[in-house]
Amino acid sequence: DQQVKQNSPSLSVQEGRISILNCDYTNSMFDYFLWYKKYPAEGPTFLISISSIKDKNEDGRFTVFLNKSAKHLSLHIVPSQPGDSAVYFCAARTGNQFYFGTGTSLTVIP
Amino acid sequence: EAGVVQSPRYKIIEKKQPVAFWCNPISGHNTLYWYRQNLGQGPELLIRYENEEAVDDSQLPKDRFSAERLKGVDSTLKIQPAELGDSAVYLCASSLWDTENYGYTFGSGTRLTVV
């Protein structure tokens, strides 16, 4: 049972444009959400997070939006840069347990 | 500060052979996780430790997989005997309850290939 879903396996965006990565979840008990970025041959690295009591968190070029009623999470990257090309995983937490989506591979075209 | 350290980075073994992975978490992190990640999939939890206690091992195939976390610090994950379907990246992560985002950090993983 996949509690966290990323329905787009891949996304291509022109450099300088906005990248929007989406994530849906089913468990209303999730209270914390995270985005991770993964380069080939490396482990996932933490990017940005949001608590369930907020609907937006911004860190530089990265903004995460949370719509609890829709159980939907999105990551906006603007402007996108070639170095942002990676696989992005969303994760959700309940208790001390984390659940991960299957990832979206972002390619930023120079 | 050193991150989560895993070794080896790569391992190729024949089926039916044993294999072990090692993880050194971030100093002070009380929670340690072992995940398995198949190609094109997200990490799937195998086992979670709170200090030296395994508090969630429901997804660990106990007939062939075992894990231990001595003294609540380093951890090893063992497969014996390995099967072809065990080929995957094995990720270790650690976290600490009282830090924002729990300081949840992954290691670089061990890529296992069973031939």
C-alpha cells in the first residue's frame, strides 16, 4: 500500500523556468513532510521540509506547498538550473516512521 | 561533521553467498534505519532502531536477513544466503527526535549485485 505517491516519474524543464514536482499522500496522520534530492551513486540528501501546521515553506529557490484538504504536496524550484537535475523524493512522517514516494527524475535543459 | 557512513559502496556476490553491510550514523543520532531501494522505486524500510532496540522490523525478511546495532551506535545488516532478487541499493539513515526535520540523513548506500 503506497501511502506516498509521485505520479510523474520524470519531468523536463528549460533552464530559468519553474519546475513543479508533485506528491500525493493518503494518511491524514502524517505531520511532517520532506523533499530529498538524489544524484546518481549518492544517497538522498535533504532539501526542504514542511510541518503539517503550515501551508508553505520557502528556502531560496525552493518552495514547498502543502494542501492538507487535498492531501497534496508540491515542490517549486524557480529559477531551475542544470545542477538541479536529479531524482526528487517526497517523504511523509508519522511517529518516527517515514514513507517515501517513488521519485521524480527532473532534467533541467540548458 | 561527518554524515552517515556506509561501507562498502559496492558489492558483487554470487547467489547463496553471505554479505554484510555496515553503517555508522551521525554522532548522537538515536534512531537508525535500514532501507532497500530498487531501481525506479523509493526507499522501503527494512528495520528501524531506537538506540539498540529494533522497534520496527516488520518488513525485514527474517529467514535470510538479520541486523544488529551494538551499543546503540554502529549497525550491520546481513543477508545469508543472498538471492538474485536481493540486488538493490541498501541505504542507512539516522535521525534525532528533537531537531527540526529530525536531522534525517541518509548515507551514500551500498549497491549490491547478486549474480
